[in-house]
Amino acid sequence: MKKNYKNFIAMSLLLAVAMGSCKKDLALTPISTLSDDSYWKNTDQYDAFVSGIHSRFRSHNGNFIFLGELRSDIYGNDPGTTGSFTGEASQGLERMWLHTLNLDIPGVSTYGTFYTNINQLNLLINKLNTGSVVPEATKKYYLGIAYGMRAYYYFQLYESWGKTVIQSDFIDAGNLDLFNLAKASSSADEVIKFVKDDIDKSVENFGTDYSIRRNKAYWSKSATLMLKAEVYLWTAHRTGGAADANIAKTALNDIKTNVPALGLVTTSSNPLNTPYADVFGTTKGNKEMIMACRYQLNEAEMSFIPSSFTPQTGLIANFYDSLANRKFNVVSENYGGLLRAPVKIATYRKFNEKDTRRDASIQAAYSLPSPGTYKIAGCFLKKYQGQQDAGVRRYTNDYPIYRYADLLLLLAEAKEILGESPAAEINDVRARAYGVNYSLALQGFPNQAGDGNIKAAILRERLFEFIGEGKRWNDLRRMGDSFVYANTALPSSEAYKLLWPVDRTTLTNNRALTQTDGYPQF
């Protein structure tokens, strides 16, 4: 894992084209020796480094979705089966939704490898704070990015492991292996304080600059404010109460007031007239995206989608799409994946059939035991369809970190805590979901079955809205342990499993660490 920061600088130059229009914005003079003596000397070098940290951030999306979703109630083998309906084995992923993880099968290892990019963010913060190369406005914007993104990583670590190592200074990995630090974890309370402090620094440095650059592919003040709302809602559901809920509400309204161009995608260009599906389509940086990780043809693909969430082409061709009244075929489907994490049939059936999010997010597959009689066999994630390129499916959708529907439902959550009505925000989301079939009297809040329990109603809406976006497990945890036990296979008698185990390699490399409480110690 020794990755010298000089190598990262080289990578940042190579990946500078990754973020939308970056290629047009950079005119770099080749640098022969990458060191402090030759780097950090001009604004192009800082720009390239910032592009590099976003590319590295994008590389963590697979772990974001594993940590945020795989232990929830979305995925799993249906009753009576030990693999996906196509016959593909889950290869250990089932341990996440069955909650049978341990230090040798931890689900996610080495803290998601997040510290690699945290270390680069620490370097960027140091160079911005001690150098005088870039203009003041650029310096402040980049510090806003760096503190905000670092806070995001540490909140992921906090949600997943509770206690973790706080490392705020850059380590030259050429001299010291980042993962061989003899440094103990800080307590969960210290970690969440660090997160909140970084959020404050990010907001302060962004100041009045609400621009969202690189066509929504760069971190921004709005992304930091979304994170702030998420963090303070977490603490509001615990000890922070109304005071923290008000902080979350203020952060979300700040975005609504100062970035009026954001909003739900409510018009459609697809043949089925489903605006929800267009959010994840070919229009990059659409009005709904607040921060998204950019993927593009011949540049980068969402490799974590076909590696776990979509089936092999030859196997899915044995089944039928009942909605289209046709058999899947190799040419049009060509998913080319491995279905290690099938969506449960029970998840598909939770949706109202008039809710367009169901068929935009999940593909149901059927057998045809007799003419005209379809029998559901299984389901898989459909949200990221990518594009066809010379007969090959390329997974080039953007991966949302934050979007406007998230803002609305987090605002509904804050209002619920404050004793205010969340109807407006929930109904904006439901109206888009149901489209021409929407009826306030039937689908509107508080008229659906289950709306009497407002927390549960918000959680259900977030389930329908964000499948495949790494939200569900953390949503349940944020709302409170009781929601985890009520909606997943984790029993309350094993409450320690709300957190993840630390893997054996990490414990070996850093002997100052201790295992997550409750799991067998190393």
C-alpha cells in the first residue's frame, strides 16, 4: 500500500481530464521530476491535484455503496435459494445482509481505503494554507473542497466503525507506510466532533461562493451543506434534538435560497415519459444533481456495478421481461456482469405498481411456465443502464453523492423532529414518482397506508427513491437502532453488529488499533 505522494501527483496530472471539461481548462507544461522542488509552483499544478482527489474519491464509490446499502433490506437471496435466480453465487457478499461478518470476512477492508485520499487531502490543505501560489479566491474554494470532502470520508468512517484513527497531517508514504501507523483510534465522539469542525471550516472557506463546478462533478458548498444536514440529523436523533434539527434545516434552506437552479427533474425525454429515470440518464450534471461522480466513455466506468449487481448476459437470456412481454436476449441486454447482490423480490413488491421508481430502479425477471403466465424469478439493480458501445454495455452513468430529492427528504426529516409538517417535501417527491398517476388523495402524504408513522414514512420514501445510491443502511441507522432491527435481519441481541468489524490485515499493520467492540478480538 506504499503510494508515494509524488506518484499521486503524477496520477493527478493524468486524470485531470476526468472531470467533465477539465481537459479544456488545463494547459500543463510537462514536469520531469515530481517533487516539492518542482511541484506546487503554479495554479495548473494545484488544479490538476484537485482533479486527482476527485478521481480518487470516485474510485471509492464501490465501498460507499457497500457500506451504505449492502447490509440493509434491499438485497439478498430469495427464500429457498442459496444464490441469485440466475444461478450466480454471492461469493461472500451475503455475509453483509446476513450480518455474519468477522475480521477475516469483513465486507469492506482497510477502512474502505479511504485514508489514501484523506492523506492527499491533508497534503492539499497543508499546501494551500502555507503557500501563496494560487489566488485567494481559488485557495478558499479549494480549501472548502478539501475540508468538506475530508469530513465526508470521516463521517463514512464514523457511521461504519464508530471509533477510527483521526489523521489530519500529511504522511509521506514514501517514508512511512500509511497503513503501518502505530496510532490508536479516537473515540466515536471525537470523530463526530472532527467531522463537524471540518464542515465548519469548509463552509467558512467557501464563503459566499455557491458555484458548483465541473458540471456538478466537483465538491461544492452545497455538497458540504448537504453533509452538514445529514450529520446534524444523525445527532438530532440521539442527543442533539431540536437544536441540531434546526441546524440541519437551516443548512438545507441555505441551498434552496442560494442555488435556485437546483430542483427535481420533472420533464422527460425517454419514451416512457418517466422523469425519474432521466435523472440517471445521459444528461450529465442535470438540475437535480448537487454532487455526482463523473463517468464517461473511454475515460472511466462504474466497474462496481457489473462486478456485483448485474447478471451475466447468457444467464439473463433465459428469463423474460413481463412488462415488455418479451424474452431477454443477448444482443439488447448484454449486461456482462456478475449478479452477486440480487435485489430481493420482496423489495420489488414493496413498491406501488404506479410508482415509476420501481421499474427505473429494479429489473424484474420472470419465467414463463405456460403461455401468457409469467412467474417472477428474481430481480436486479437497473438504475445504471450505461450506454451501448459497439455491442458492449458501458456503465457510464454518473453516481450521485447528493441530489435534490435527498435535500427534500432530509428537510422532511428535520421538520418531523421539529414537530412541523413534512407534507410539502414528501409530496414533491411522490408527485414526480407517480407522474400522471399521482393523486394527492391516494398517494399524497398523509394519505398512504403507513403515513401515520412519519419517521417510517420518510424512511420508506427514501428506500424507494435511493435504491442503488448507498443510502438505505445509513438511513436506518441515522433514524435509530429500532428501525434497523425492524427492517433488516440484524437482531437486537447482536447490537454490536450495527458497526463493522476491522479486518485482520489492518489490525496486524497497526497494533495500536483494537477491534470494534463486540466482535472477537484479534
